[in-house]
Amino acid sequence: MRVLVAIKRVPITGGRIVLTEDARAIDTRHLGFTMSPHEECGVEEAVRLIEANKGDSVVITLGPPEAVEQLRDAMALGIDRAIHLQTDGQEWDGESTAAALVEAIRADEAVAGPFDIIFFGNESADSGGFQVGARVAHALGRPLVTGLKRVTPEGGSVRCEQEVEGGRDVYVVPLPAVLTVKEGLNLPRYPSVPGKMRARTKPVAVITPLRPAPRLELVSLAVPAGQGRRAESLGSGAAAAPAVVEVLRKAGVL
Amino acid sequence: MSVLVLMEPGDPSRQTLTLARKFGEPLHAVHMDAVDPFAPDALAAILQTAAEELQASAVFAAGTERGNEVMARLAGRSSLPFAANCIAVNPIDPVTVTRLRWGGSLLEEALLHSPRPLITVAPHTVPIEAGPEPTDVDVKPLVAGLDQRDLMVRVSDHVAPSHGGVSLTTAKVIVSGGRGVGSKEGFAIIEELAGLLGAAVGCSRAVTSAGWRPHSDQVGQTGTKVAPEVYIACGISGATQHMAGLKGAKRILAINSDPQAPLMLNADYTVAGDLKEIVPAISAEIRKQK
């Protein structure tokens, strides 16, 4: 079995987002980075599938040189190798990102054979474009199922559970397929020390794609005004309990 | 210039019409249940053909899970750019949109260079306004003309929810715990208070990542978005990831040992101190008054 998982490097924003002076990006000087939460579950699922079925697991990202950190994180969890589509840090829109991924996937498949499953996060944590997986699936002519909380390969097909209001919808599609997943699909493991050591020497293929002019072009970012909540202190410690109960009573929930 | 809208039951589609009308008239509607059971590629194919036949100047849908999914497929098959979760549009050339990033913690202004803008409207961000209603597209010939390949991805079964208890999405009260609860066992006092209030139990991402609670309890950008009358946040710092799930809460009560925690500054009511003393004291007070 061959499994590919696509990830994206995003800042860990904490409690308050601060923008750069030109308001075109988040000021990340004091922030750490991670991969989008949905994608962590994609990585974990890919590792589990290869543990169970043997084969080849690959992680791919489009991002700045520093995104190699997230590729190493994925390999520390057990992914075999990485493909890094290196950018100069400029924003790529979903359409261009998908096109660059498709080209790299085709090149890898021409050498090593088709990926049975390509995992994406349902949407990225930062730009939330909801489209890269769908565009890649269409370009490759493969079935796409989105928003998955359970993935079960069954021979030449895969059973997929998608969370919807009032339960889960089930899809069964033939492999190869493109699947977008959501956090909650599994509980990702923590990287082990030997895993981190091994990740340092696993291969990372670097490709430098050209950035086309974006057709969804970011102009500026803004932090929305607060919701006007005015924190009223009800006191501190256990002594505040009667005031809390009073608030609950006034809200009509007690 | 006609405008095509993918409609589904509920307010988000009515809110979508508010922005769609800015692009012109008449409005035409294709309904999400045009193909039943749901087959997202088939809907995208129907929208693609209908948009071409109508020479639609734009295609809109609500930014629901299914709205975004179908529009992303339409974007792929028609090689057009797609702006998801917009809250404002200006139909000049090029089209300007304001859209949500980071689950609504950040707003992006963007240009959409496209002969046919594909736009979804973020739910509950735009008012419902009166105006011309869309006429339904006659989808029968379009359904009959579907390629079998577009029916390959289709809902074939439904699994009922496994958990009992009060659902986060419909709960009037949610008692939620964060890293400050300290452990899986620490949630006993959260559950006790929730039981007294007939509330759902929620938690932050730190808690599910630690394995203390199942992911189905998680409130936030990658968990459940909630809209209770009262949200009681116990030992939750209030990262943007969590706050993105709270925008619909009517009242937020924060309990935290750090008075400067973001959630303490973005709440309606606060209690400073150790939640391990405060939460049982609230439960005791409710019992006393009953």
C-alpha cells in the first residue's frame, strides 16, 4: 500500500493574533509552528495504515524552507520520506497550491506507482480555503470524500464515515482515492526519541515550483473587533459561588 | 445578469441570498436534495451545467460543510477560483471579498479574479434581508444527463450517533474544562456540575490531545461550534482555536486562576481562583438552593 499525506505549516497563534505592519501576514516572530490539527490525524492514519499493510508512506507540503520542521515532525511519527515544494514564504492560493501538488504527485507516481490513498486535512487552520483536496482529486480523476472521522480500507475500496448533524454518513469508494479528514479521526501519538532521531536522516526531496499569479489574491488581513463582552468579576474562590448561581438563575437555566 | 445559488434548508442559505442579490438578478436556485441520497460530484456537475446555460455571473452557496464541499468540487471541475466563507462581497471588477480565516479569528480582504466568482457565505455572519426570491432551475434533464462517474461518491448508509447525554450543539448550558482541570479524573467535578444543570460537558483541544476526553466533547475551531445560553469555561486559557467555537455563546462565565487569561478578558462573568474549589462550591450552592 502507498499512502501520501499533505500538510501545511501554520503558526500556533495562542490567545491573540498580532499582524505585521503591512497587515498582510501574522507577526510570527514570537510564535511556534505546527501542522494544521486535521492533518496531524492524517499523518497518524497514514502511519497506522502502513504499519498494518506494509508499504510506503510519504508526506508532502508546500511552504517556506522552515516547513521542513513539520515534514520532520511527520517523519518522527513514522512517515518514510518527504517531498518539500519550497516557496519564498509568499502566500499561495488554493488553486496554485493544488496545481503544484498535482505535478509533484504525478512525478512521484511515475516512478513509484500510484498512491492508494492521498490524505488532506478537511481545511487548513489558517487560510481555511476548503478546496485543495477537491482540486487535486479532480485533476487526478480520483474519487474524493471529505470531512472524515473514520477510514477503513476493505480490499480495493475504502469505507468512509463523515460526521453530519445527527450521526455519520457512510461512503464506499474504490481505491485509489483522495480523502480529507478531520481531527477526531484518531488520537495522534507523541513522537518517540528514536522516532525523532530516525526522522533526521529520512529523505526530503526538494522541488521549487514557480508561483503563478493568484486568482484569489490576498490584499490585507484584519483582526475582527471583539464581541463586546465586558468581563464582570463575580469575585474569587469558593466565596463567589452564590453570585454564580444568581447569574445562572437570571439567565433562566436554573 | 443571472446569479445561481445552491440552496439548502435553514438560515445560512437565506443569509447567502443577501450577498447573492448584490451580483444581480434574476436569482436561480438548485437545491441540495436535487440528488438524493447526497452525491456531491453530481451536484457540482448540475451547478456547472446550469451556470453555463444561464450564463450566471456568479455561483453562491452557504458555507456549510456541504456547501463548501460542493463548491470546491465545482471549482475543480470548472477550473475557477473559489472564495470560501465570505462575509461581504463587492461585485466590481475585480470582485472584492471579505472572508474568514482561522475559524473567524481573522478577516481577509481579497481580490477574486474570475469570469464567474464561486463564493460561499459564512453561516450566521450576514443578516437575512427581504428581496427577490430565486426561481428553481428545472433540474430533471440535468439529473437525467448525469455521468455515472459523478454518482460514484454517494452516501450509501447512515450511522446513528453512539454517545448518549446532552448534545453540545443543542445544549442550553455547557460546562467545559481545559488544561487547568489537570487530569481525566479531574473532570468528575465538571460532570457533577453539568449533571445538576442538565448541561453538556465540553473541553478544549489541550484536553482531547492529552486523551482525557473524547474528541466529540471538544469545543473549538477543529471541534464543535456551540451556541448555548451559558458557557462555563473552567481552567481554559482561551486560545483562538477555542474562541472560534464560542462565537455563538450568549453568556460566557470564565473560571481561571490566571485573571489575565484571554478567556477571562473575553468573558461576560469571571471568577478568579482554583477551579477545584470553585466548581464544587457552585454545585453545593445549587443543591442548597434546590
